Amino acid sequence: SVASTNTTIQITTMKFTIALSALMMASATAFAPAAFMPRTASSALSMSFSSDVFTPQEVNFADTTETIVKGGRDLFPLLPKAFEGIEKIGVIGWGSQAPAQAQNLRDSLAEAGADISVTIGLREGSSSFGEAKECGFSEEDGTLGEMFDVIKNSDLVILLISDAAQAKLYKEIFAAMKKGATLGLSHGFLLGYLDSIGEKFPEDMDVIAVCPKGMGPSVRRLYEQGKEVNGAGINASFGVHQNVSGKATDLALGWGVALGSPFMFETTLRSEYKSDIFGERGILLGAVHGIVESLYRRYQRQGMSAEQAFVESSESITGKIVKTISTEGIRAVYEKMDDDDKKTFETAYSASYLPSKEILQEIYDEVASGNEIRTVIMHGDRIAKFPVGKIDGTDTWKVGEKVRAERDEDKIPVNAFTAGVYVATMMAQCDVLLEAGHPYSEVVNESVIEAVDSLCPYMHYRGVAFMVDNCSFTAKTGSRKWAPRFDYILDQLAYTAVDSGAAVDSTLIEAFKVHKVHEAVEECCKLRPAVDISLFADTSTKEIVIQ
């Protein structure tokens, strides 16, 4: 009857509504910020640790004291003790980090006289087998094999496959690991994913992270180029998430020393993935791409030639501004200017800070809530259908090729307006992280040091794609997603404010001048690599150019 049909429809509708509501509530709970907080402990960082092998030292970063360990090749004799109980290290994957980390570990452990093998684990049929063989790993001597075979035989499993792949394969990886083995990560992404679905690492294993603050190729290049000066490399954060054995801290520090890190600072995996995923979408990759694109067009509208516009935007950042920041700090860029250039800097800074911070805060919220992690995984699902495309085929980067071919390093200018936009975005990124409770060591490395000592040198050498595409899948896809947002908001809000004669916010400028982050950056400058990275030198690591 009609009545019974209506009743059925009402019941069915009610069931569907209840089910849909339950699903929405479950999804909201899974990706709410609370789901990303530790369930049993505070997320605050102690920033103080001890070691039975290495000698930690206290460093003053602005108004806080943190504990670090300085690296150096003179510490290699301590590696056998740090890696005590480890006979086989399995480096799983061959992306941005794996070629560099595997070779650095192999070379350092050999120099230390440690009887520890480093083996590459790849999926069956991977095209990377050939590249690994070119770097000296082979199936014949047991240093190259199928990933799960390598995992089950390793005492330390360093998992360097893509973040999206980790999210797909983690159950099989955990199941394959032998009892007592340690899981090593170079990114906290997997923890973020496990948090989002209410799961944890197996409780019977040590879980550590060593996270170089730079792309993999730069980790290898600086290691190679620093051999004659007691080592050089990329700073690294380290975190001990689970310490069942009681030896996890020393193992993590030994790993960092073996990679060539000039210094290592403590973090947690949760703090690391939030700051790292956020940072690469911000000033490290995405924001600097957007800044250059927007300024390149703006300067041409003002009457510059295409070549000069590129020089005053991209070249000014990568050829002069970041080099000053690397050795003298952020504030030095401003202090070296004459009075007229300082006024231009202040105009650009004042107009750009809040628009940039608006996008940066959105990025941080997306990362902390889990949305950005979910986006990376979904992008990984689509990658076969929609491969990562070329991003340097536009007029900006084609002109850049011509400019680089005729470049005279000594004649690259510091454009005060460009400096104001770039520094404003960098400072806004620092502020977002500081306001979220991240320590200065992490803030400075994820917002400043990685940009000026690892990434921008790649853009200076061969353009934006060479910088972005030599980073991880998570980084390169995130950069592509967010760069246009910075381009748009600066064009729509910052530059229009300047052109309409908006007054400089003197409070904002004064806050920049006295910001405590300057002291932290200047302290980090003292701990920088012993050599500047050279992209012209030969290297044994792979570097990607998408055709």
C-alpha cells in the first residue's frame, strides 16, 4: 500500500541519515586537530636530552636554551658504539633521500671500521635497481634486494619510500620486521597518518627519526664536498618516538653523524611532520615559486625587460638575498641597505606580511588537521593517471635559462622590493610556527636554513623545477598546489596595496627589527656547513630533471 511504502521510505531515509551522520562524525573526528595530539603524553618538547656516546651541548636560541649535538668526521670513531647491536641496515626506497643517505651511511661506517652492511631494498621490478647498482650496491654482494626480503633481515629499517606508499604498505612492513629491529624514518608523515586513523606503531619496537633539513641530493653533495674540512652536510632533526631498547637516542644521533649533519636538534615526530609538510609548501618551495612568478610579471608591467625582471626577482633572491641570510642572518639583508632601499623594503614588507601569513596559517591548519596528509595520499592514488608534470616551461623560467647562461654573479643586485616580499613571507612562516609552539631550532631550520643552504642553490643553478623536483613526492606535489595561492594573494592584496599608496605599518616594521628569531638565526649561522654547496662539482647521487 501507499502507507506502507511511505513508512518504508521514511525508515530507509532515517537509516541513511543516521548512517551518513555517523560517517561524517567519524570523518570529522579522525581528522580533527585533537586526533593529532598524543593520547597519553604532552606534545611539549623538552629540548634536552642525554647520550652515552656523544657529547650534547647547550645552545641559546633567542630566549630559550636547547640541546644539540655537533657532528663532524672526527666523531666517526664513535659510530660503532652508537650502532651497537646493529649488523644490517636496510634502506628502503630510492627517491630523494635514499640514494644520499645510503651512500653516506655506507661510507661513514666503512671509515669508522664498523662491520655493518647497508642494503638497498626496492620493490620487485623497480627501474631503480640499475641506479642503485651504479652507486655500488649489488645483488651479488647482498647489498641490493627486494624490499620485504631486506626488511625482514635488517636490524635497522630506514623507510624512505614515498609518504603515500608508506600509508599503503605500513601493515606489511611492520609484519615483515624481525623482533628487536628498529624502524627509522626521515619524516613524521607515517605517524600523522596513523594518528588520523586511530592506529599506532607496534609497541615492541624502537621507532626513531633522523630528518635532514634539505633535499636528498644536497645531503650527498655537501657530504662529498666536506670530506677535507671535517665534514659538511645538512642539519638534521632527530626524534625518539619509542625507546624499548633504551638505546634509541644514541642510534638516532649516530645515524645523523654518519649522514654528515653539522648539528642535530631534538624534535618529536608529530612536531616534525607538521613543521616539515608546512614548510615545504611555504617559503621553502611553494611560496618562493609564487613570489618569483608574481614579481616577474609586476616588474615587466613597470617597464622592465623580461630578462631584467627575472634578474630583479629570482636572481636577486637566489644570488644575493639568501646568501646574506645564510652567513649573516635575515636582519642583515635589511641593515646592509641604504636609506632609500630601506624605505622600499619596508613598503614591500608591510604590504606582504599579512597576505602571506594568511596563506601560511591556512597551510598549517590543513597539515595539523590531517587534510593535507589525506590530500597527499589521494594524489598518490591518482599518480598513474595524472603524472607529476613539468613546471619550468613557462616564460619566466625560459627567460631564466637565458639569464643564467649570461650570468655575472658579481652583478646580481639586491632588489629591495623583492627582499621585502621574500623576507616578509619568511618571517610570517616563522611566526606561524612559533605561535603553534615549535622550538626555535625547528622554526629556523624549517623556515630559513633549509631554504638558503639546501633548496635555493638548486633554483639558482637550474631553475624552480630543479629545486622542487629533487624533493620528495609530498614536497613536490604540495609545492605545485600552494605556489599559485601565494602568486595570487600577493598580486591581489600586497601589490595593489602598494600601488594604491597604503601607509607602511610602522608597528610591523618595528616588530621585524626586534624579532627574537634573528638571534636564533644568527646562532644557527655559526653552526652552518663548513662549505657552500656546489652544484658544479661531480656527485654520485641522482638529480631529477622532468622533461
